[in-house]
Amino acid sequence: MLDSRKARGMEFFTTDQDGVTLIEPDAEARSRILESVLHSAADYPEVYLTHQRGVVLGYRSGGYLIREEDGEVIGVLSPASIETATQAWTSLATSDFDSLDSLPWRTE
């Protein structure tokens, strides 16, 4: 029997501070990746969740949540708490674009 992910294709992946990619990690693993930014000794730690539709959410130290589409920054949330980042990552991971769009993104 085929794994359901293989049958439908990959929907998203994450990239941690070390450049390690996880394909469709569960909510607990996504939380660990996001929280790693808070406890990092790196100067500018950042992590990413990338959706198959070309939407990328990056979370950086200082509470910056950055939304990119097709390589262009289209919105920023700052300050963004870890809870807000988790909400945004969950929305993108579950393809809930309405929820993602409802966040108060700054486009300036």
C-alpha cells in the first residue's frame, strides 16, 4: 500500500537553522524548529516553512515573520510571537490560505 504522502505528493517542508530539511514534519517537530530561533546562539537565526505553491514563511530572531511568494517578500509581521508564528506555519502546512491571509501582514 502506498504512503498517502507519496500518492498525493509533498505539500510542504521545513528548513532549520542548520539547513536540514524535513518533509511534512508534524506539529511537534514544527514547534521545535520555530522555538530553536528563541534559544539560538547564532547572530541571525532563521527557519523556514515552504509550501508546494511557492509560499514561504520565514521566522527570524527578534520576532520577525516574513511571507514570500515566488521569491518576493509580500508581507511582514513584527513583532510576531512564537504563538503567531506557530499559527501561521500551521495555516500554511494545512493549506489554510484564508487563515494565513487573515493575519495582519504589513506590506510596506
